[in-house]
Amino acid sequence: MKALLNQVIDVSSAFTEMENEFFLPKKVIDFDSEKCTGKLQWEKHCLRLDWAFNKIGLKLEKQGGKEWPQEDYDVNPSFQWDLSFITERTIRLRMSSDHGKIPKEKSKMLLDKPLSNCNWICKDVDDKIIYKSNFGKIKISKSNWKVAIFDNNDELLFETLNLNDNKSLHQKYTPFSFVRKSKDYSRGFAASFSLSPNEKIYGCGESFTRLDKRGQKIQLFATDAQSTATKEMYKPIPFFMSSKGYGMFVHSTTPMTFDFGNTYDACNTLFIGDEFLDVFIFIGNPKEILSEYTNITGKSPVPPIWTFGLWMSRLSYQSQTEVLDVAKKMRNNKIPCDVIHIDAGWFKNGLNCDFEFGTNYETPKSMISQLKEKGFYTSLWQLPYYTTKNPLYTEIIEKKLYIQNGNHNVPTSDVILDFTNPKAQQWYAEKVDKLLDIGVSAIKADFGESAPLKGVYHSNRNGFYEHNLYPLYYTRFLYELVKKKSSENIIWARSTWAGGQRYPIHWGGDSEVSDFAMATSLRAGMSLGLSGFTYWSHDIGGFSSEPNEELFLRWAFFGIFSSHSRVHGMPPREPWLFNDEFMNTFRSIVELKYKLLPYIYMQAVISSEKGIPMLRPLFFEFPKDLTSWYIEDQYLFGDSILIAPFIEANKNKRNVYIPQGDWVDYQTGNVYNGSNWWSISSEKLPGIILVKSGTILPHVKLAQCTRNIDWSEIILTNYATEENASILFISTPLNKKAIKIDMQKDINKTWEITCKDDSINFIQENYMDRINNY
């Protein structure tokens, strides 16, 4: 395909162009093993034609010098590289492709500058440097540079792949190297590592492809995917974890291509457009890896309790009368709901974001106040692109608040706000503050994936370095505006980059109205969760066309068992616009989430503390269960509920894989033993809910909005199949801490308890022990 505006970039292509120069690591020189820093010598190579039995390939060949005067240039240059040990599980590897120093400026992706940990023992003997901790080991070969990582059982996790590691008859993969492009002398890295035969790879952000990335080639370049059945991503994250017991995070903002055995099955090559290589390596099981990663990039704060209720929306409510009518009918039809979202229909001029309510919204402040009285919060849509017909276009141009091209002009048809410019930030803050001042509670940060690649930014960097980072600037700034005004952790964002989990909540973009889009959305949510994001949502029913009733209900079931639940898409969307059977089933699905909010909120608190997702693949909790690594159409919602939605149409039964232990059917009370496949049916709800044996599941009495929930009255059901005492930990918005309750075994027995502040006998350390030992 020809290069089109904001199409994904495959930076691996530079490593197949014969006109470029390639530098392969040769040997370690001047390395201080105590300070973990030194220089690495690189050998220059070129690509030549490799002829074999009437097939031509490409092969790297060592090259002599070509520069003149030759005495002024190194044929095989030596550049800085270093190691640092952040914790006993986290290693940082950095190297440069020129004589410049490795940058040390503050990163937008990291919380702070990671500090080195001294609990690694160094042994420097002959040709080997070995560092060891309680959890792993790193071995460096000096004369023929190679790095190998081991776990605490001395089992090899992976090693760098050099040119002489090639096992095929001809060269079939790119060895560890950097490229110098002849067209502009820009540089980029190919960090190549070994893969084991049965190894599986997960992560890379909100990826809609198969959950296991082994055999895939992933382009990490934020783009408006316009679909949830594509390789393109709204939320690419340069982080992944392996079933072997390690993870990696590439600390860069440039476009990247991760080749997980796609080109060559035994080789994992991370192609990075940056002239510096900065890779964090984590050792442990999935939960430990993700905790380590979010320790350096940040964990998601807990959003306010009202955000866990239902969000009602469509594309779009066009008037104040329509919004108030929807709110009235939600209450009249007794469908619990907490948020009314007004999408692109509230502006004066179509989709032109001018931050002003149109004439169809006569008294927006009064409307928001009326909604609040009925228990509804208000969310508004906006975007950072401004067309020539937008009344703000001229002002943005005159004040130079936009991303420019090299001639200080507009590089695209719209002006795009430059969030690296403090003046643009101030201008934007004034617009949004007016909305927050009249009572708007949440802002939908749509788009953000189209920052121009060849743009010139106020940061003095071009779009090659700012494109992927733009969504982080955009969503962080908007999140902080709301946080400053309301002290609440809330945004509704579509695009992001590494570190974006610090600014919840994110949703899954423009999904098709189809079974396969529901399946890909589920995979994407799990994939994003495995990339450090605790909270995630999606458009219930699909976005792109009129809803299908049967699919809508199955998607609603999946939606309420996501951390956040929003109905959105092309109209009609309101449940009373369908038949009575639909509305009754839809109501019962939503009611279930509201009753389960004590469990959901408790899981949110624990998940945020640990930096782990609420929506989890089975292997995340059961890494030793080999079958669980293959399951991608069911998931754990928190640590105690297993959800198996009906992905296929017109089904009330499906095969469910159940991990170890006993599990109790929430709807029937049937008990299933784990490490087995079961065919399970559901007559009432369009999906399967299983509760882990020994769980005491807390409920509250049904309310029509979270504001009206009586958090002092908790209803408990004990799901236990063994004669033992069970312990329940509840965290509620009422007391902001946990209640510890000892219960005796009695399967499906229900209790009502009082949890008022003055009657809680609780020690805070018990709750923290629960979190720390999770």
C-alpha cells in the first residue's frame, strides 16, 4: 500500500533496504562492571544479494570504510551502553547509536527517574560478566557481545540473537543491530531476542488481533482504527509479557514494529525508530511482571463510584428536551443509570467543536442541574481538531496554538491543537473550565491519534517523536483539568500511549455491530489490561450501524461485566425503543451490576493498588494451568468471578474451560470442578457466571443510581463447597476502607449485615495484607 496520511508505519522496512548501512555488536570495551556502564563496539555491514538455486535473498556482509577522509571516521565505532537494576526483578538496558550521551531528561511515560537497586551481586571473570539477584540472572559475553537472561532456577528465559546465531541455511532474520539510513542518516534499532518453541506473547496495548501475539507482526503507531477487527490500534503500548516468565517495555515514543516470530519463528525482533535503545526487562509471573511495569509507569487510580454505573448514550442526543426525556424514561422504566453522555450533538455547528451549546440546548446549566437532582451525571464529547468552518479556527491560527509544518503553516486540513505548547494548554483549559463550572462531570476525549507525522511541535521535536505521545499529552491534560475542578479521577478517552493508565477511563473505539467485533473487543480489553490498564470499556451493542437486538443483549452482558459500562452507537439505543422482552432482559442485566457493586468496587481498589486489570485472562490468575493460556473468549472479572459470554448468535449454551478448584454457577447453584471443559447453559442471562468456591459475594439492595445505594446494608452469599471458614473483605465508598467478616461454610447461604462506620471492628493493616499478598 502507498503511504497515506496517518496510516501505520512499519519501521522494520529500513532493515531490508540495500542502500542502508547496518551495525552489529562486536565486543564490550571499557566497561565498568561496578558502575554497569561502558562502550560497545559495532561492526559495519551491508546487505548483498544471496543467490541459491535460482532464488535471491539478502545477506549481511561485513563492510570496510567508505567515508573520506577515512582517518577522521571510525569504520567500526564504539558507543555508550549501560545496565541498571531497578529492583530484583527489573533490569534496564540502554545503548546509543552515536557519540551522543544517553538522554536523562524526565520522561512523560515514567513516574519518576527509576532508581537503581543494589541487590544484584556482580561477578566479572574472564570473558563473562554475571549479575545475580534472588529472582534472576543476567550473563554478558564480552569478546563476542551477547546478553542472556535467566530466572532464579537458572533456566534461560531469552538471549540476544547475533549474526552467528543463525541456524537456517541462509539469513532469515535481522540480528541485533542498528541501521543508518542513507537517505537522511537517521538511525533505528533492531533488538533481536530468542523465542522458545512453545512460548506465547501477550500485550502491546488494545490489540484486536488474537490474544497470543506469537507469530504476529505488530505495528505500534497510534491511528484512528475505525474498526475493532483490524491490526491497527487506538492504544498501542510498547510492552509485552511472555509465558516463559518475563516481560519487556521499550521506553520510546517513536513508531515501532514488534516481530514476534512472524518473520522467523525462533526470533523476537523489536524494531524501534529511535536512535537510542532503552528496554526494561521484568522477571516473574504475569501478576509480578505487570506490578513491576506499573511501578515505573504508574498505576490507575480508582475512578469515582458513579462511573461504575451505566452510561447511557447514542450518536447523538440533539437537544435539551431529548436528553431530559431520556433521563425521565430511564427512571420511569426503572433501568438503573448514573451517566447521560451527550456526544457530538451539543455544538452550535454540527461536529465543529466550539465548546458552546447550540440553540437546541436552551439552558444547559439548568439541564445539568435537573439531571443531577435525578441522580445523573453529565458527560460531553469533544475533540482537538478544528475545521475551517469552526468559529475557533481563525483564533487558533492567529495565536499559533496548532501543530505546524516547516513553513509555519497547517500540515493537515484541520488545525490540531498543540498540547506541547503552554499557551495552547491555557486556551484549552479556559474552554473546558467553563463546562466544568456549569456542572459537567466528565469529558469524552475522542480522537487524538492523528498528530501529524511531519509536524513541527512547540516541544522542538517533530511528529516522528511526538505522534505516539500526543494522546498522552491530550488525555493527561484534560484529566488533570477535571481532577483540579472536582477532585475526581475521570476521563473517557479513546487513544493513549504507555503511562496512559494513570488517566482512566479508556474505551474501545468504533466497533462493528457484529459477533466478531464483540469477540475482538473482548480480546482487545484483555490485551490492554495485560498492558497495565486497570479500567476499560466498550460500546455496548457495537457502534457502526443500527443495533441487532439479540447481539445487543449478549453485548450488554459482556458490558456489565466490564469495569465500566456504556451504551453507545448509531440509534436507536434506548431500551424502550425495542420490544418489551428486550427491555426486561436489558433491565435485569443492568440491575445485576448495581447489586454487585460492592464486589466490583472492592476489586477496583485492589486492582488499582497492584496495577493489575479488572478484566483478566484466565492465565493471569492461573499461570500454571497450561490450558488457560489458550483461552481468549472468557475471562475473570476480578479474582473470584469467571465470565463466559455468548459470542455466537442464538445460543444459550457454550463450552467453558474452568481452571482449578470448584466453581459455582451464579444462576443455578450447580457446582463444576476445575481443570475441565464443561458444556453450560443459561436460560435467563445471555452468558455464564461462575463464582470461585470459598467466595463470599457481597451485594447491595437495588437502587436506580449509585447515589441512592445504601452502602450500610451489605447482603452476603457464601459460595463454599468445603467445610472451612471464609473471610470477606469489602471496600465501599462509605468508609473508604475494608470490612473483615468471618463466615462459616454454607453454600448459597445469604446474610444481611450492617456496615455503618460506628459499628466496624476493623484493622487497616489486615486489608493491606490482603492487597500486598494478592
